[in-house]
Amino acid sequence: MSLITLFTAPKPFTDPHIALIQHNAIRSWLALGDEVEVILLGEEEGLAEAAALYGVKHLPQVARTASGTPLVSSMFALAREHSTSPLLCCVNADILLTPDLLTVGRAMLEKHSRFLVVGQRWDLDVHEPLEFTAGWAGRLRRRAQQEGKLHKATGSDYFLFPRGCFSDMPAFAIGRAGWDNWMIYSGRAQHFPVVDATHDLFIVHQNHDYRHLPGGQPHYKHPETLENIRLAGGRRAIFELPDVSHRLVKGKLVRPPLTWQRFWREVEIFPLVTLHSYPLALAMYFLLHPRKAYREYREGRL
């Protein structure tokens, strides 16, 4: 039995560069060996052929939004139904994973029955098929550190968790902002470890443009992002990597340093994650950020 089931809903393989980086990503996952199972979800053009090429599971019947975007809830349900791995990992199809994933997964599973692992990525321009021969992970790390850059601590491109977690989630659209932030919020609200594994888990995002989205606009400007935020419960439920409860450093869980900034952020989110009261969270937001809150209220964005 595999340790981790990786699942994703790739974009169509019609754009040459998107196809290239998605093939690179899938091959990096398979390079992790027999402890990893891969599931490709959706009916996008070229997806069935890619699944057949690599001998991985293909599940086409994913529920979708009215606009045709796959639903995250359907993806999670299908991955859980069609796998037996103790760990599931939803990952974006442009992400190169390294063996760090297995090390982190084993370490977390030994000590915790419920958790969420997220983390920052390294951004790298990749325009060629990558080789995954002996020593590939070390070569990739050196190249990314020399040519790429660490992405800011906003969203996350992978979500590693035990299969019993996140069995009930809103009907989020994949590939749009908001749902990844909700994952961090939901974990904090359920009071299990939400872990930033950036230090221990090295991943690489292969840079690309946004031609695959309507109007070529980034996902955070898409109307379905606004719907994701509504489904998440509102903007106060939009958490980012600095809102995790723990960090993983050299295999050990540690609390983030208690800076003044973090202290006040914890005060701000206390009504939401501990009291589960959105009205109180709004009141706290107005108290701590009056100008920003008033501006958002005037603009109808609260």
C-alpha cells in the first residue's frame, strides 16, 4: 500500500508550455517511487492520454461549477474513494515534488492522527523536459536556489493530510483563490496542527502565464474566486501561511515566534477559530483595523 496518494486536476494539455510543465510535474511525483500513488482528475483534453502514458489512475467524472471548473469537494471525495493510502495530498499540476514529501509525511503520521501540512514554493522558469535520474532532487534544489526565488508566504500549492480530514468541505472551484486559504482556517478552527513545512519540504513551481484563464487574468481576479470567498464564510476566513499553528523544522514541530504582529493577529482571529463567531470576528477586525475595515465596508468587501 502506498503512503501518499497525490491527486490533481490538470489544465488541458493543449498549450505546449502548460503541457510541458505538467508532464514534468507528474514525472517528478512518479520519481518518488512506490510509496506514492497518482490520480489525475477531470476530462480536460490530453488528460486521458497522459494518464495512460504514465500508467496512473484517471477519474474523469469530477463535479463542476456552472462555468465548468472542477469542484475541490468532488476531487477530495474521489481521491478518498479510489485510494487506500493513509495520507492524501492535493497538489497543483505545475509543482515539482521532492522526496522531502515522504520524509515529512512519515514524521507527521507517526505522531498525529489529524493535521494539515502546507508550505511555500520556489518559483522557477522551466522550458525543457526535466530528467529524473539519480541525484535529480539535489540538482533541482541547486538550480532553483540559483535561478529561482522563494514565493511569498500567501497561498499554498500542496495540502498533505490524513485521509480522515476534510471530508466535508464547501463546493469550491479549483484553480481559483480562496479555497486554499479556507483549508488553513478550517484546520485552525478544528484545533489540529496546521503546519508550515517550508523549511523541511522543498517544492518547485514551474512559472507560467495565465492564458488558460478567461481574459488571461490571474485567478484571484476571477469571478469564481469571489464565490470561493463567499463559500469560505467571508474574507475573515481567508487565512495565509503566517496563520499556521506550527512550523516543521528539522523534523520537529515548533511554534512560530511570538512577535507583536503574530500576537495581534492571534487576537484578531480568536473569535473565529476558538469561539466560531463570524460577527465577533468582524467586530474584532473593526476594532483592530478601523480604517481598513471601514474602506472594505464602503466597497462592499467585508
